[in-house]
Amino acid sequence: MLEEGNLNNKELKALVSLLDDDDKEIVQHVEGRIRSLGTHIIPYLEFEWESSFNPVVQKRIEELVHSLQFELLKEKLYAWKVSGAEDLLEGVWLLNTYQYPDLELEDLAKSLEQIYYEAWLEFKSEIHPVDQIKILNSVLFNKLHFGANTKNFHSPGNSMLNVVLQTKKGNPISLCVIYMLVAQKLKMPIYGVNLPNLFVMTYKKDDVQFYINAFNRGLVFSRKEIDEYISNLKLTPNDLFYEPCSNIDIIARMLRNLINSHEKLGHAEKVEELGDLLKIINKDN
């Protein structure tokens, strides 16, 4: 029996049945009561959705489940941030659960582990870093066929790592995230760089530093080319354009990309919700 909030299964079923009431005040009261029960109620609501043949009730259950899942996501994202945001994959996974709430972190980890294994088979630790990059580029872009999604650049799926791992097409930051996570498992000092209008990576160790563009099949370039890029954009040079950014910066940028995607699609509710997630990431602790 489900006894949370002094309600058992029978009483919960009675509550759900009232979601079809013609009185809006009653429906609002019922929805508020169900939300107050917390996220543990989600499996029960999903069961009721499957059992119902009433489209009105199903729609209201869907909205309730999404509302509860979204509250849980906000809590988890905040906890990830305040704990230090050390695990980039966890942060990206949390972002993915906005669209795919049933996605498991382990599923993303397994997919990346397979890519890492493919790279590890060919990797050589004793060669020059640029040559290491060439090997990784060959595995990711030639053997595994990852690449830029230029046809649907603004698709929300480009910011969903599970989608990118499946389709092998992504935007600059999602391709960089895959690249970085694999490279870092290979013990390569590769980090994200927050360039305006383009997310890239840097290899930085001791006095060796260069840059990598995953959106252009891992093209290696220098600081001088960033200077030229910034000059062409008529922007003032900033250390942020040259140095590694934080995991929080990466998730914030992915959120801004998603917001932009949904704005273009006219999804006002999603834009608002993603804006709430961005506030959590940007907010001072």
C-alpha cells in the first residue's frame, strides 16, 4: 500500500478519477494535492495513465508527471552544482533527462566506454600530442562517423547526448563533450573553451597548448587563429576565449543552445522551464 501523506492506493485512485471533473477549481485542488505527495507518486501516476481510456485524464496525468519530474530535475541539478560539478557526464545526463526522464546515466556511460575502447586500441601515449589528436580524430570522425549536424543545426536533439550518440550528428558543444570525455579517459589534458558562437577545446599541459574544433572533424589550430576570429567578430580579447572553462560553463551553454532551439520552434513552455534550469546553474551558491 502507498501510504504517503495519509493516502493509500484506493484514495489515490479516487483522487485521479477527479481529474476529469467539470469544475476547474476541483481539478486544480486535486492536481495540487497530487503534486504535494512528491515524486514518489510518479510510478503510480504512470500506471493510472496506462489504465485510463480517458484522453482528458491522460493529458492531465502527463502534465502532473512532467511537473513532478521537473521539480526533481531542478533539485538534482542544484545538488550537482553545489557539490562541485566535477562529473561532466552527470551534468549532461541531468540535462538530457529534461527531455528523456527515463534515461539512465549508465546507458550514456556504456556508450562512451565503447568509444573510449575503440580509441584506446589505437592510442599511443608516447607520441606528440598533435599526433594523439590525429588518432582520436581518425577513430571518432572516420571509423565511427561522428560529424556536424549542419542540416538541422538548431534541432534540440543536437544538445541531447543520447541522441547524438545514436545519430552520430551533433552541434559543436555536444561533439566536444563526447570528444573531451573520451580524451580525458585516455589521460589527455583536453578541456572546453567558450568561444563566442563556437565551442571548441584546448589541449593544455605545461608549455604545450593548442586548440581543437570538433565541429570541423577535430581540426587543430593555434592561439593566433583565435586572435583573428575574435578580431573578425570585432570583440575585445578576453582570457575566457583562450582558457579552459568549467563544467558549469558547459552545461550553461548547452542550456542556452536548447533555449534557442525551442524558441525557434515556438515552444514557449519549454523555453520558460529551461530558463529556470539556467537560473539554477548561473545562481551564486
